[in-house]
Amino acid sequence: MNTHINPFDSAKADAFADTMLRSLNYGALCLMTSIGHRTGIFDVMREIAAPATAVEIAQKAGLNERYVVEWLGAMVTAGIIEVDPTSTRYRLPAEHAAFLTRAAAADNFAVFTQYIGLLGGVEDEIIACFRNGGGVPYEKFRRFHAVMAEDSGQSVLSSLESHILPLVPGLTDRLAAGIRVLDLGCGSGRIMCRMAELYPASQFLGIDLSSEAILNAQREACDKGLLNVDFSVRDLSNFHVSAQPESFDLVTTFDAIHDQAQPMNVLMGICRTLKKDGLYLMQDIRGSSHVYQNVGHPLGTFLYAISTMHCMTVSLAQGGEGLGAMWGEEKTRDYLTRAGFGSIETHRLAHDIQNNWYVVRK
């Protein structure tokens, strides 16, 4: 007889049931918050400032009143928006607007809630992968590049000049004087376009697997009249042999390596294509390679979910390694060392709880 069976803990069960109940509400809140962001209701309510009726909010936002009424119900019951019970006028507190509107810039959490609906759109395909293996390709993720561009606009562009480039002493001086820069997994190219604007003496190249993303990048560069930046569609799986030796002074990847089909090949290619005094600036997810050390991570569940339903699966869809977003700092350092790099510095920005910033040299 097994004498080590733990007795059923009713208090623990009740606490877990409460956790799941809250999770249902929070999951629904993410979807409603995403809608509030995409339709601009939060921004409208911030502009109105004073308590307003549903009709006034709908008219100001140019939206259907019936849908706005029901959406307001979700926001009120979640404690996001306040309602006056005597006049049924609604108000978005300034303290909440500071984290939900476009005016909040890098503090706007509403941008990130878009990922929940985006990932939900491929749930059936992910379940099929659980049963049969394989992966879900990039093209199955509707709006992914639009959301990623908005995400990077907040998490990277907003601090590019103030925090990120200054991680490397003298880098901005080199960029101003004129160097060659390569960005791998560039997505819609917003970061490269911004750097090309800031440093017209330097030359910039962005590469991405997605033709849709590269088309968006080329359009932005054209609209801004940038002649010192170019973008190319390319599979980086064999970059370790196709990279031109010692061709670039600076290589960057922004939250891109763990998505690659063959991440080691990409890192080896980066080492190959860097000049002897070159620099590799790498943004990737902050976390440990050991799951038990990620207990208590402020974004742990969210990041593992993103990894399961996007980062890992798009790599596996290419027959790749499926490294996943939560590969962790330990494995990151191991990969960089085996790729041929000799110096690896890890930096963390006070306002960025999601990422590590690696300054890497040969």
C-alpha cells in the first residue's frame, strides 16, 4: 500500500479554482483591450477626459454604438473604465490611460494584448502539431508583422537613441562617421529605417524571410526617401556558408535568433561576416534555460505561450530546430561561444523586463 499519498487539500483546491476563474476574466480582458486599442476607443476617451455617454464615445470614435455599449460593460466590470450609476457616463481614469493609450508610448500595454487574439487564430493548427508534430508557417499568422512592428516601435524604437545604442561606447560616433550595418530578421524594417535617418553616412541592409515584411520595409524607406538602406528577402538557414566574410562593422538582431530554423548557422554567419573589430548587438528574451528558474518571471506564462504558438512552431515549420523564445541566457551564451565569439556582455535596461541585450565581439 502506498502510504505517501497526500490528502486532498480543499483550501488549495478552492484557491486554484479562484485562480482559474480570474484567468477566464483576464483572458477575456486581453481580447477586449486589444479591441479598445485597435478601434481607438481608449485614445478617444483620453481625449474626451470628462465622463461621457456611450453614444458620445461611439460618435467620437466613429463606431457602432451597440458594440461600444457592450465593450464598455466588459471594461467596467474589469475595473478599467469607471461608470457613474446615476448618469451612465463613462470615464477612463488618467492613471489607466497612462498604460492603455498611444500617448503612453512605451508604457502602452494594450499593444501587447493583441498577441492573444493573434495566437488564438492558429489554435487549431497548433493542436494538430501537438498530435502530429511539424509546425505552423509564418503565413498562417494574420497581422503578425503589423503587431510586431508596433511592438518593436514601443520596445526598441522608443529607446534606441536613449538606451540601446549607448550600450556600446563610441558606437554612435562610428555610425555618424559611416559604417556598414546588417540587421537579420528585420521584419518591417522600422529600426533600420530609423537608423538610416539618424546616420546618413552609414549603409544599412535588412534581411527577412517574409516577403510581406520586406515589402512593408521597402515602402517605408521609399516614403522617407532613404537612399542608404536596402531590404532583401532571404532564408538564413545556410548563412554560415553564404555570409560574405568580414563585410559588416555592425550586425544586429532584434528578438529574432530564437525564431530561426537554424539559429547556430545564423550566429556562425554573423561571426563570419563581421569585420575583426566588428560588433554584434543582439536583443533576445530574458529568462533562464531551466524552467524551474523561470518560476516567478513577470512574463513567464505569456512568453512560454508566445513560444509554443509562434516562435517555436514557425521554426519547426521550416524543418528547423524549434529553439523557442525561452531558450534562456545560459543556452544563448553557449550558442554564441560555439559560433565563434570570444566576448559576450549581457545588459539589462531598467524599463525593459522582457529582454536581455547582448554586446558580442569576436
